[in-house]
Amino acid sequence: MYQKLAEKLKARQLIILDGGTGTDIQARGAPMNGDTWCAEVNLTHANIVQAVHEDYIAAGAQVITANTFASSVLSFNYYKRDADVRLIDTAAVEAAKRAAQGRVPVAGSFSTMRPVHPGTDRTVLDFNWTQAEARKLFASKAKGLKDAGVDLIMMEMMRDTDYSVWATEMALETGLPVWVGFSIERDQQGRLTGFGREDQLLEDFLPRLVATGPQVLSIMHSSPNDITHALPFVKAHWAGPLGVYPESGYYAAPDWNFVGIIPPDELVDQSRQWQAQGVSLLGGCCGIGPDHIRALSRAFQ
């Protein structure tokens, strides 16, 4: 299933991604969990999860991302729920594959999400794992996604030189294609840093992620303005297929707040500018829904 996608990547043909999976699940009424966000709905509201994927495919998405971002092995280990990750991920991939019906590849989302302070999107940074502990957890996540049958692994919200690099390396060990999506924001000095990791400058962690050797590099879950400012630096370090899928709105755990959402036509206009800068994969992250993907598909296909 991945071969056709690989051919498009090699030819630098435009690929339309899906939008925010977890936020669209929330928008359809599924409850979000204060600790693990949208992870639990794979078990309790599988019909909604499947419907979200189906709508993205109908809108023109050429690859869909299983709802496995929030089932992070770091978060679940923190809450002493390690055994639940594989169960949740298997259910998520099954829902995505039922929706795909062999029409589009299914990516497994792989994050390094950790607990956040209630009512915010700020990561709790005073609890950490050793490299050996983290790698063992990341290896189990990667194996679980592969065993569930994903066509590729999509690293999402990579943002540092430690957990993000270790997780990506463990994903690559599966032998599956690995796409890396990193997230940025500005610190008080206006510097681009990893999202939620002000101690990690883009100029420090990006070369480390590039060195792992992914098939695709994307800027995701970041504001359109920060994405535009980062692109020249990214292109100086990466010559392969380049993707962009921004966020819109904001997270205040456990819910996404659909405030100031960029209209679909504005996302199309912004995407044209990104395409002119060499971007060949376009989609959306949190807050971006099927209407946005439909607009992108109509504009670029």
C-alpha cells in the first residue's frame, strides 16, 4: 500500500494529508480524558474514530493517521498503564483500516507526549526517564504499531534532542517507513524552540532528527507564521520530501478549543506559499477538519 505513496514522494508530487484526528473526534462529541486526552475513545467510541477517518478520505486525504498520538508510552507509563497501550493502539489501527478499506495507507502516529498541567498545554517537565528506560518504552510502541499493521510510522510533535531522537530511532528499527513531524513555538526572546521545550532550540534538535534518516520531514502542530519563518532554516538542513500541517486553536487539557480557527480558503492561500517554498505534503493538525482538507484537495489535485 505504501509503494504508490513512495513513488509520489520520489517524484515530489503533491500529497494531501488528513487533518486533526483527535480534535475532530472531540468535535463529534466523544469525551476527552484529563490524563490521556483522546486515547480512550478508540475503545469506547470506535464508530466515531472510524467516521473521522472516512470523512478525511472522502475529503481527499491520500494517507490517514491512526488515533495513536495520545497513547504515548511515556504518559501511560507515568500513569502505570503500560499494558493498555497495545490494546488501544490495536483498536485505533483497526478503526483506521476499516475506514481505509485498502484505498489509502494508514500511518501510525507516534508521540513523546507526557502529562500536562491541568487546563494547559504545558508539559510536566519535572518527571523524566533514563535513556535506557525511554528506549525500551519506545521500542514497545513501535513494535505494537507494526504488529497492528500500519503502513508507516508518523513521528509527531518531535521537539528535542533526547526523547524525540530516541523515539525516532526505535521507530526506524522496525524497518517501516518513518516520517518525522516536528513542532515549534517562540520563546520570550522570539527564538524558535521545540513546542513545550523552551530549553530546546530548533537549530539544535532539527539536525539531530534529520540525522536519523526519515523518509519525510514535516513541520506540524505549529502556527502558520512560525512554520513560514522556519522553512528556510529547515530547507538548509533537509533536501528530501517536505511537509506542512499546521494547528489552529489551542489546547487546554483535556479539550481542544476551536477559537480563531483559520478558514479553509486561508489555509489554501497559505499552503500555496508553502508549496512555492518547496513543500510537497499538505494537511492539517489539531483544529483543522475535513472541510479544510476538502479545500486543499480541490485546490491542489
